[in-house]
Amino acid sequence: MKESIKIAIDLMGGEKSPDKNLEGANLFLERNKKVTDCFFYFFGDESQVKKKISKYKHLKNNYKIFDSKIVVSDDLSALSTIKKGKNSSMWNSIQSQIDLDADVTLSAGNTGVLLVMSKMILKTMEDVDKPALAGLWPNKKNMNVVLDLGANVECSEKNLIDFSEMGSALFKSLFPDEKAKVSLLNIGVEETKGTELLRGSYSKLKKLDKFGDFEFKGYIEGNKITNGDSNVIVTDGFTGNVALKTAEGTANFLTNTLKESLSENLFSKISIIFSYFSLKKFKNKLDPRKYNGAIFLGLKGPVVKSHGATDGLGFSYSVELCYKIAKGKLIEKIKNNLSHIKNLNEKT
Amino acid sequence: MKESIKIAIDLMGGEKSPDKNLEGANLFLERNKKVTDCFFYFFGDESQVKKKISKYKHLKNNYKIFDSKIVVSDDLSALSTIKKGKNSSMWNSIQSQIDLDADVTLSAGNTGVLLVMSKMILKTMEDVDKPALAGLWPNKKNMNVVLDLGANVECSEKNLIDFSEMGSALFKSLFPDEKAKVSLLNIGVEETKGTELLRGSYSKLKKLDKFGDFEFKGYIEGNKITNGDSNVIVTDGFTGNVALKTAEGTANFLTNTLKESLSENLFSKISIIFSYFSLKKFKNKLDPRKYNGAIFLGLKGPVVKSHGATDGLGFSYSVELCYKIAKGKLIEKIKNNLSHIKNLNEKT
């Protein structure tokens, strides 16, 4: 019998839980009918979950509910939550990677708490100083992996090198047929541009290019992130977070302005009828729910954070992400990639 | 007689010069018929300019051409350009603030060279360590001033405080009827978020709020830049440059995807006919040429850098920016604002 992919899901984190979580798991299976090797460990209030789960027809004989009534609240600080939060649905969903051989954990709860708990339970990989938070960012050709998105406000050269290897591993586990192409986010593309940190990382990545699985494409500027020439964008957590949120803000500003323009008079309203399907496709292509899910990289097990405010559709894409990175053997790939750094260090 | 606003324009920098520069000056006057107190000092190849200028009907008796045949090339490094570039159109257009009492200088040439030359000729203001590059960024309500956009890769607390005062002065000189509202760009809004540099600047700006002309609104995240609650966004040059370019890239990505969607089939093509004016208005509102022009702040005279690749319309908005900041007495306002910092330092 084929080994199952076991996805541990915290059902209680984020808005509209556990409904959106169950709906998301169900939607993922509905969209991917060929997936028959997926098994869910659900962590939440068992009596509540049992009442709700019957309406999801793809959730049958492919899950086990673990009663965890304690919910990690969004308002508490990381430390006090952890004190209270042992045996919470979040804690148990992570712990199941140790106790129940779960392959990956998914939660829509508080990011900071999830990161601290994950570090405590799963531990950081040897050779990695700081785990990073990676996300997906659409580009013209397909998709970028971007990291760090905010886990590490300040970074060292070693961190950026680790991020490059871990980001490439993530990219390859998601898109096994494509080559990972790493770029460092900077304010110009000439070798002399940017901070000392970036220049040091640049020269190291140039050497690593020969040892690694990825092609190093040099520096990239913010206006080129979406052009698809690179697909692993590496930066410190401060810059990455600002860039991601600025892109989000710009996209919202533009689409709102467009909406206003298209509903301002009768003619433009008529135009919506004619362009309905095209606009729907446009919206669909850029729907942020499709990129929902940030991945903690550098821990001994994979943890995915869904946006707290997303809906069932958004959550289903986080489930898909979990399935893909488990199937794509992310952790193995990361270990293998990190060994390239060791090889380089030994030879130089 | 009313004193004229004297705008010194380097006619030779950037693409399609001197045509776009002359066209821009002419377009500015055409758009602002009430402006009768504007006088241009044009620096460029006199014989070439004389041939071209006759077709611009608003350029009559309101300019003087200064023959400057040397052009600052885009390919040279700042230092070698400066050696060769003394007596270039760029150099002379800056020097005219000293020799000819010009109020402001405008060039579409190389940014780095323009900054170095401006510093050499005009000198940095007392009490300012590092001049900054400020730009305009549309928001829901009106317009933001954002700085630094790349002049200073690494910044100190003092720099960010100076930027806040100088950015507020710029905002007030452009929009005299509105209150300047300063925010620090960060990755969260809680006081504890971000780097030590930001937390230090935060507590100083909170005190300065009482002495200054601006309201301090605390931290702002990238996704809130366009919501209009703040209008002076302060950050270091690295982060500011990444944010600006990421916003540009996102806007291009979205509008290109939209264009493709709207021309993919007959129905969507028909829709364009019905929405023509609305889409035009949408495009018009967000036309980057309207925000063309970055301002060097912290020098003893104001210098504006137009985008090198813009056209006559884009250049005309840089001319307008020059006129407004000269009319709004930017340098006086900056001096006055910087004195608030001194007052605070003396009292605490």
C-alpha cells in the first residue's frame, strides 16, 4: 500500500474556524480528484467538528479527529500563549509531527505564536541559525518563492545564503520540473550596489552557484519581481515584509480605482456585461487566495501558516501547499541543499 | 512688479532632449494659464534650442538660453563626469542658483551625477547630515511625499528625524492647506515592532510632534501607504527604493494582465468601447507621468530630478513641481522645520 501524506490541521485558529478549515480540506480534495493518498489529522473541539464534518462529502475515512479544546487566542503574547497553549489545537497539531508521524502542520492562527511553538517542538535544523518565512508571489511565467517575509528583521550573510538554499528547495518541491533561479533583492543590479551585507552575500552566492541546485541571477530590483526571470527572491525579513505589503496595497488601490471607474456611468456598467468573463479571469488569475500560505523554512518539520482572515477557498490552497511540499520531500531537499554550503566552505 | 519664479532647466539630460524639456515647459504654461510669473533659464546647445523653440507658443519673452554644449553622459561614473562635466548644461543649471539667482533647478539627466554636482555647488544645509531623495506617491485622498527613495542606503536616527521635518516642509509647500502627517514605514504598527533605529526614531518623533508642524501618526505598513491617513512616509533609502519599485512593478503587472484580459476575445473587445472613457479616466488618474519628479531635500537650494525616459507631458509635471516648491518657499520651510529639532534638543 502506498504511504499516505499525513497533514495535521489546527482547526481552531483564524476567523470562521473550524468551518473554513474543514471546507478547505474538502475543497482541496474536490479540486484534486486524483489525490487518494492524503490523510488528515484534525485538531479541534471534537463534538463541534463531528457535527459539522458530515456535510463535506470528500471527508470520509480519510481523517482522524483529536480532541483539543484549548484555542490559542490572537490577543495574547507569544510567551503567555505558550504557557496556556500547551495542549491547544495549535500545539497538538505541531506535536503530531513527533508523536503521530504527521508530515506537515497547517494553522491559520497567530503567526508569532505558531513560529515560537514550532521552534520549541520541532527545533531548528542543524546548520541553520534562523528559520525564515517564505511566501508565494505570482510572476508573468508562473510563481516566485519570496523570503524572508518578516521572521527576521535583521539578517546576516549566512542567513541570506541559507534562505537561498532553503527557498530553492521549496521552489523545487513545488515545481519539480523547473530550475530554481535565485536573486537578491536590491536597489540596483550592478555588483557595487546596496549594503555590505548584500555585496558579501552576492559574492558567496556566485561561488555557490557551481555547487548548488540553483542558478544565481544576481540582484533584482522591486519592479522586476514579477517578470519571471528569477523565481526565488531572497531578502531580509524587514525588506521582504515591506515589499510584500506594498505590493498588496498597490494591487488593492488599483483594483478599487478600476472598480470605481467601471461603475461610474451607464456605459461603463454595460461594458462590465461584455467583459464579464475576461474580468473574472483577470480577478481569478490574481486572486490572493490562490497564493495563501506562508511556509516556515529551517525547522526539522514543515509548518504552513494560512492567512487568518481567508475563507474556505483560500484555506484549500494552503492545504494544497502542504500536500505538495510533503509529496515533494521539502525537508530532504533542504538538507541536501544546505550540504552544498558545507561543501563550498570546505573547499574554499 | 511681482518677482518672477526662475526655473533653471538642464535641456540636455535624459532621452529625447531638448525636445521633451521644451515641450514640457510649454505644456506646463498651457495647463496653468494663470501663471504669469514664471521665467525659464534654459541650459543647452543654443543653436539647436533656438531652432526648436519657435514652435512652442507659450515660450515667448519668458526665457533666456545659456549656451552649454557639454552634455553629462549617462554612462560615465559620477566622478569622471564631474571632471568633464563642469560647464555642462547640468552643472550650469545648478550653478545658476548661485550666479543668476535661479530659484530651483530641474534635470532629467543621471541621478547620481546630479546629486553629486548639486552637493558640490549648493552644499548641504547646516544641521543636515545627508540630503534625501523624496518622491510623490498617490493615495486615496490626494498625494503622499515618500522619502528617502535611494540617496542613503543606511540611515541613522538623526537622518530619519531630518527626513520627517524636510518631508513635511515639502508636503506643506505643495499643499499649503493640508496638515502634514508623518508615518515611519515599518512591518507592524505596535511600538515594539521593527529595528532599534525605528524604535528610537519613533520615540523622538512622538516628542517632536509637539514642537513641529506635523502630526506624528506612528508606524505604517506597506499595505496602508495608499490609504491617505498619513501623507509623509519616512524610511531609509534602501527600503524606500524597494517599496517604490515594487509598487511600480505591481502596477505594471496588474495593468498588463488587465489589458491582456480585455483584448482576448470579441466580447471583451466590445466592452472596451463601452468603458473607453472610464478606462481612460482610470489610466489618467494613475498615470505615473503625473507624479514625475524626485526632489533632493537638504541642500541649500532645491533640485528636481525628472525621470530620464519620460515624455513632454511627464516633464511638464516636473516643471510644475519646481514652480510649486519655489512658490511655496520650500527652503525657508525646511529651515524653519529643522529649527524645531534644535528646540527639542535644547529643551530635553
